[in-house]
Amino acid sequence: MLRTILAGLRARTARLVLSSVAIALGVAFVSGTMVLGDGLRESVTDEFSKSSRGVDVSVGVDHQNSDAEGIPRGVAEQISTVQGVAGTDVRGYLHVALLGGEGKARPAVVAPLAKTESLREFDVIEGRYPTAANEIAVDERTATTSKLGIGGQVELLNEQQEKRSFTVVGTYRQGTSLLSLSGSDHVVLLPESLEQLDPGVLYDSVVVAGDGSVGQEALVAAITSALGSGGYRIETGAALVQQDLAFVEQNIGDITTVLLGFAFIALVVSSMVIYNTFTILVAQRTRELALLRCVGAGRGQVFRSVIAEALAMGLFASLVGLFGGIGVSAALQWGLARSTGGEADVRIPVEPVTVIAAFAVGVLVTLVAAVLPALRATRVPPIAALRSQLDSNDDVARTGRLRVAFALLLLVGGVALAVLGTGQKGEQAMLISGAGCMLVLIGVLVLGPLLVGPINRVLGVVPRALLGVPAELAAGNASRNPRRTAATTSALLIGVTIVSTVTVLASSGKETANAQVDAEFPADYNVTSSLYDQVLPQDLVTQLDDLPEVEEVSAAAYLSVELQDEQFAYVTAVEGDAIGGLVNPTIVAGTLDSLADDEVVLSESAARRTGLKIGDTYEVRGSSRADAADAPAPTKPLTVVAFYEGEAFYDGLVALPTARALKPELERGYERVMVKLADGVDAAAGRAAVQRVTDPSPIAVLDSAAETKAQLSKQVDQLLGFMWALIGLAVLIALFGIANTLSLSVLERTRESALLRALGLTRGQLRLMLVVESILMALMGAAVGLVLGIGFSWVLTTALSSDNIPLTFAVPYGQIGTMLVAAVLAAVLAAALPARRAARTSVVAGMAEG
Amino acid sequence: MSAVVSETGTIGTRTAVAAGSLVKVYGKGDTAVRALDGVSVSFEAGKFTAIMGPSGSGKSTLMHCLAGLDDVDSGTVHIGSQEITGLSDKELTKLRRDRVGFVFQAFNLLPTLTAQQNVLLGLELAGRKPDQEWFDTIVDVLGLRDRLRHKPTELSGGQQQRVACARALVSRPDVVFADEPTGNLDSRSGAEVLDFLRMSVRKLGQTVIMVTHDPNAASYADRVVLLADGHLAGEIHNPTADSVLSALKNLGA
Ligand SMILES: Nc1ncnc2c1ncn2[C@@H]1O[C@H](COP(=O)(O)OP(=O)(O)OP(=O)(O)O)[C@@H](O)[C@H]1O
Ligand SMILES: [Mg+2]
């Protein structure tokens, strides 16, 4: 039997190569996703572990048993005298404003430089660490964004607005920590310099490096007794590492889940392609298998030969796919690093579970895919199989009633769940509606063979009208074996459904964010303070108002007030006469022309929460000055005049004088100034004029609505790009599935093609026929996938939408169109090889083919 | 139909297909097979000619070359007055579509199309409108009227071959080539197909060239051309099953 198997393998090289590639691609996708997940985890773990490297003992505040807000540096000195301690350093940070090359203040975090070299959590990239009080090292990202180079000057502003100047002596790379993830600028100073910025600074922890004479546990004991009882949490470095790892697990868990989700999609899609390919392959061999049986091979022998062949192929292709997957993962990491502008940190850890998954997918799926058709093939009496005309509709789906009933059940259940979900709130709504969508997708897949005919008829109309007979033949071919066509297209259907759901959701999110920006920023420009605890000076408003290029200026401030009955609200304060101009709430009840000193407008949700009605007057309590905390808080009676919808102004709107009465600190200035340019003023000239006023102020930051939107879009697009790359692979496999089915069908229909050629179909027409068939199949998957995807994203946006955050449903027609065009182009590509092969076969040779 | 009969008489002297010194070699060197080794033969228009000979004598090869399905190594083929050797694939395709009809032994029909669509396929490819009267005549003569909407899998082997015959004739080709059209049929179905082919020649004025193994089938023809080892080995006019059988015996088949 072995010789027959080998001979068979040799004789069917083309078909075997096709199915091997299908398996290899599937395995590559699954293993690639897994390697990518492990790689990301490894790199994050490494980054986090920088903070625990060299640490033998860490001393922090025991917040459960102590009210202390931090540790003074004296404690570090105290610990350094303990036996067995080689060095101690403080860790913590200070918020400051950083004035870099651009003269603009940016919020920054200052960390103290560890004096013990082994305790430093940063790696120097260029230059060196500061050694003198007037030296500073900056994080490499900060250096890029603030345009700082070695030798440059940096000023830091403390809370008291005192400036101190430093010379940049080096750049470094931070390990990943909560701080670095926050994206703030980051610099290090000697601890002494840091304490000059804030003399009363308290640190988060003291880290200790031992001299190796005692173990970590002994060191902990020694330090505990040295510090005396209470108030400290003293841990070994090993425990710190454990905590870091646990933290990584907790935080990277989401990413891993997402990647596993992709791996699962990959698994499903690849399994479908492999299964389909193998089913066709064995179906085509039914006659050959029957012949083997006629010449005396037992049923078991034939069955075993098919399985052995599948096994050999699965093993070989899995191996190829595993290596391919590692390559894909490396390429993705490289691309990701490039797109975010970071240093490429390519890691390809191959865990045993990855190898197991790869072979499980490659070998098991292939085996299962081979067993079912092989069983079917060997069950047929050999003579019947020999006689049957295999290249006709031998396998036409007589889709049973059971299938329809099952599909309908899924569809009805899915729609019901989706509708139910839209009535729920938040995460629950998402889960219920999401499950509903999933059921609908499965229902459509189950119903697939039944849908092929009608959809094909609709899609076939245009090519038939344009291209005549070859298109007509193609449409017939595309639906001649509905089960096969459905299986071929469902992989693509799944891919496109997911891609379009994600894309429409992303676009809806962008649109929602833009709408929010528009509501918040009806102005051309916004001037805000870069430091959250410092306001923009009053005269900035006057200066801006004096500009000829500026038509209108409106200042805004934010304050927290206490409504009656201990109900707190965060409200926006604006100029009373800016209403209808730069401040444009959507009024849903009451009337609002301009806001008087004793009036308040509430958001709908705040009104509902407090039960206040229009016309109610009530006493509002503000807050007293920080430097006179004991003085009674100011109060003011306010009348509710209107309600507005949305969250753009938080809970309510008051006039600025009202705000100043309730929050005396606002006398110093505003938190935001909105600027509207005069009609006909060129955007560049307008910006330049505004900038002349804002530039001298170290804290004034100029933002245009357009810039804010662009910033938001870029973030969403980056995420979307990553998703596209991952799901794109699934779509690629699906398209390969189409190419595969087409190639196999072409082989199967050699005689038919020859007959057509004899009857007068030209080579070009034959090629055209296959291309149209491929396009029809691709469009079937893509069109149904798009309809489902758009429907699902509509359900999900509706489910997630709430009164507070109304989500806008926005279909990105451009991107959807691109997807369809891409599907058609890919289909043409998929048909290229099979079409070439079919057209090349001579008529006589084709007729002779068995 | 009498008008048609007299018409065949007038064009009976015209040559429909002619081959001159045809040579077709398969393979190279030691394994080369001269499937056709200098065959010169012509086929009269409006006549039913059978090509016979032992297995491997080159019958199918000759037919493929005559029909422009295969290229020749040397020699010429004319269909009507047009020389087809040396035509490009595109020109040959167009020629087949417009001027030649085919009936093969099996796999004559496209499984995705109904009987009617199969019959009209060649015309559609050529972008020609079917002649409704002619179509009706053929369909009725072949008894296919109530089978037109069926798919090939729903037809018997004999019915399938009759559909193939209808398709070959519906475009009024200059010549119909049939390669063992009854090879897969029982004797009754075979007789039906052969009757029709003969009728299409006698009554409808068609030209038919048929390859067959069966002396009985050959007896339906006006003339039998005998092939052996790629050579012409004689011919029989107005053959009967017996005369064909004895001629074949002489060839050593
Ligand atoms: N594609 C080919 N390659 C090589 N040799 C071929 C090829 N086709 C035919 N031959 C050879 O050419 C010769 C003639 O073949 P052909 O098919 O014309 O015979 P035939 O008379 O139709 O036989 P049969 O009655 O068995 O159909 C045979 O010897 C055959 O082996
Ligand atoms: Mg033959």
C-alpha cells in the first residue's frame, strides 16, 4: 500500500501543493498570533522587570497601618547603616512643568536618580546621568517631543512657579511602568536637586541593594528591626518581582485575550479552508479509490491510505506553517514598532503550547477533513463510484429541513438577543448584543448552501449583462455545487464580517469623538493651560479680544459645586453673552438667550439625578480658598432656567461672575479661552496672530478643533491598522481558499473546458469565465460579510449608546468600498493561476482526460 | 421535404472537408508514434462518411486534425475552400464555432445548463440568433420537446447524445464530426442516434463524418473510409454491416 500512496502523492503534486499551502497558511496564522502574544508579553515583562532589577529589599509605606503619605529621604540614610546593605536609594516622583526648547510648559514627571548604580531602573542611551545639581537627563521620548538635545537647557517650574534651569547631559530609556505608560514627559535629577524644587517631598519607597553577605530575607529582618515597628511595608526583591509579574499578567491580559481571539478566528477560518480543500480532494479521488477497491484493496486499506496521506501532508505543512508563523509574527512586531515610531524590539519566543497548537491545527484539522470524505468515499460500492460522473453535480446539497430549522432557530435567537441587548446598559448590552450577532453569523453560515443560489443570481446580473456567455457559464459554475461554494466563501465571509464590524465601529467612534469635539469647541481655537492647577491670566483674554483678526473671545472655567442635599456637580462657567455664539448647548427644555448671574442651566442627566425643575431656585455651595480652608464656603442662590442634552459642559452651565462668587480662586484667571476668528481671516494668519499673544505665556497651549480631531483620528486609525493587519491575514487565507477551490474545480472540469473550447469558446473567454467565477465567489463572501458587519456594528453602537454618550453610527463608505474593490482584485488574482492552467490545456488533451 | 432531397443531389459533388498528405507524430525520438502517416482523403458535402479501423490506427487523431482541434506536423486540411492548417487558435475557435459541429462519445453536455441551453450554447458563443423554425424541426425530429428544461443528469445516455446531435446541427454547420457517438449507448439508443444522423444527411442536407468501431453503425453511412497504422487502407461505398466486417478482417483487426 505504501508504494500506492507514494505514487499517488507524486501523481497529484499540484493538488497536494495547493492543500499543503492552505494548511501551512492556517498554521502560520495560528502560530504567528500566539508567538506575537508571547513576544509582547515577554517584552512587557522585561520592561517592567527593570524596576525590580538589583533590588534586594524594598521599603514602602504600609498604607493600611499608617497615615504617612510617603517616606522622607532620611529613612534611606537610616537604612544604609544596616549591616549587609551595600546601597539605598529613594524612588518616587514629582509633578512639575517643563519648559523645553519651545518655551512652552508641559507637564512632566521628575524622578530622583539612584546613586547606587545597580539600583538604576533606566538605561542611558546617549550621554550620561547627571552628576551635578544643575544637570538633568531626559527620557528619549521627551527629548524628541520637546526637541531637547545634549547640552540644551531645560527649565522646570514648581508649584510655586519658581523656575530652575538645568543642562541636559544625557538621554535614557525608561522601563515600562505606570508612569511611562501615562505618556508624561519624564526627566531625572539628583535627589538633592529634586528636593530644591519641593523641599517637603516624600518618596514612594526606598530600594535597597545588599552586599551579598546575607540573604534577602535576613536583610528584610535586619531592616525591619532597624526601622522599628510599624508603618512600613518591607519586602524582598523576589516578592517585588512576583508583584511586577502579577501586574503584567493583569494588564497584558487584555492584549493576550484579544490576540487569542484572533488566533481563534484564524483557527476557524483555516480549518474551513483546509476542510474544504480536502473534501474536494477526496471527492475527486472517489473514482480512483473505487478502482483500488475493484482491484482488491480492502475498505480499511483504502481508508488508511487516505489517512496516512493526510497525516504526511499535515505534518509537513504544519512544520512549514510554524516557521512561517514565526516570520509573520516578527514582521508584525517590526511593522508595529515602525508605525508607532519606536525602536523595533522583535521577539519570537516559541512556547511548547504554540508548537502543539500548530500541529493540532495542521494535523488534526487535516485528519478530520480527510476522514469524513474518506468515509463517504469508501462507503459507496466501488462499481457505483466508478460509474458516477464525478465532474457533475454529484455533491449537490440537498439541504435538509433540519438544517433550515436549525439555521432559523439560530437567526431568530440571535436577532432576539441583539434586540434585547440594545435595551440594556454598558458592558451587559455589549455582551448580549455581541452574542446575538455571533448567533446570527453562525446561522447565516449554516444556511450558507441555501443562500448561494439566490445571491449568485443577484450578483450575476451585472457580469452577465456586460460579458455575455462566459459570465453566464461562470454564474452557473459558481452555484453548481452550493455546498462547496458556501464552504469556500464562508471563510471570507467571516473575515469580512469581522473586519467591517471593527471598521464601522471605529469609524463610529471617531465620528462620535468628532461630534463631541465640535460640541465642545465651536471655536476656531482653544487656549488652555498646560498645567492642571494653574489658570490662564485675565489679561490674556483682553489681549486676544483686542486682536483685529479675532471676532469673539470667550473665557471658560470649571468648578465643582454642591447642590442641595450633598449633591455635587461639576459645572462649566462661561460669559453670559457667549451663549448662542461660542457656547452652544442643545436646549431640550426651558429657554436660554443669555445667562444671568443668578441662573444655572443643567444637563438632562443632572436634572434627572437631582430632581430639580425649571424655575426652581436653590442655594448652591461653592468652595473656599485653599489657603483659607477653614472659612465657610461661599453660597449663592441660583434659578434653573433650562436643560440641555449631552455631556459637553458636564453637569451644568453658569455665568463667570457666578463662578467667581462660588470659587474665589477664579479671580486669578480662566482655565480655557475660546477664540473665534473674524470672517475672511486666513487660518494661517489668524493662528499666527493668536500665537503672538499666547507664545509669551509659558502655560498657554493653543489647540485648534481640527488638530484635536486629527489627534483622535490618528489614535483610532493606529488601532484599526493593527486589527486590519491581523484580520487581513485571515482574509488572505480565505482568498487562498477561493484560489484553491477554483484550481481544484478547474482540474475537475478539464473535460468540460475542453468541450467548451471545441464548441467555440476562445482561450480568453475561458479565462474570463474563471475570473468571473472567482469574483462571484469573493463577492458572495464579501457582500454578505459587509451586510452582516454593518448590521452588527449598528447593533453594537445602538447597544453601547446611552443618553450621556450618544454614539453616532457612521459607515465609512470609502473604506467599505476599498474592501469590496480589494476583494474583487484579490479574486482576479486568485483566478490567475487556475485560469492560465485551464486555458493552456489543449482541447484534445482535455478531452482525453479521465 | 422533397425539395431538400433534390438540393442534396445538386451539392453532392462539392467537397466539404479534405486532407492532403497529413502527418501527425506524437512524441520524439525512439518513442515517436506516427499516428497519421501521409493521409490524403476528401469528404463529400451532403454525405455521411464513417471512418473505421483497428484501435490505435489513428481515427480519432484524423478527426481531431480535420476539425481543427489539433495541429498537424505536415500536410493540409481544408474545410470547404478554406485551408485551416496554420490558422491561429483564435481563428480556429471562430471556425469551429461557426462552421463545425461536434458529437463526442461522452461528456458532451455542460451539467450546469438545461438541454435547451446546451443545444443553443454554440450559437450563443458565436453571438448568433437561433433560427426558431430550424430549432423546432430538430427538436421535434429528435423527440426532445418535453426534455428541453431538464439538466443533463436528468436525461438518459441516449437522450444526452440526441441533445448533443441537436446542438451539432442547430447552427447548420458545414460539417458535423462525431467520434464514436454511439460507443456508450445500448443498441436501441444507438440506432436512434444513427437514424437521426443519417436522416440529417439525407433529408436536411448535412455533412457528417463519424468515427466508429461498430460495423453496424458504419452501415448507416454512405461511405466507409478505412484506416490502418496511420495510413488510408481502402474505402467502401454503400456499406453493409457484413461488407464492413469482412473489410476489417482483411485489415487484421
Ligand atoms: N497524445 C498522444 N500522445 C502520444 N501518442 C498518442 C497520443 N494520442 C494518440 N497517440 C497514439 O497515436 C496513435 C493513434 O491514436 P488514435 O487515438 O488516433 O487511435 P484511434 O484509432 O482513435 O484508436 P481507438 O479506436 O482506440 O480510439 C495510437 O498509437 C496512439 O497510441
Ligand atoms: Mg479513438
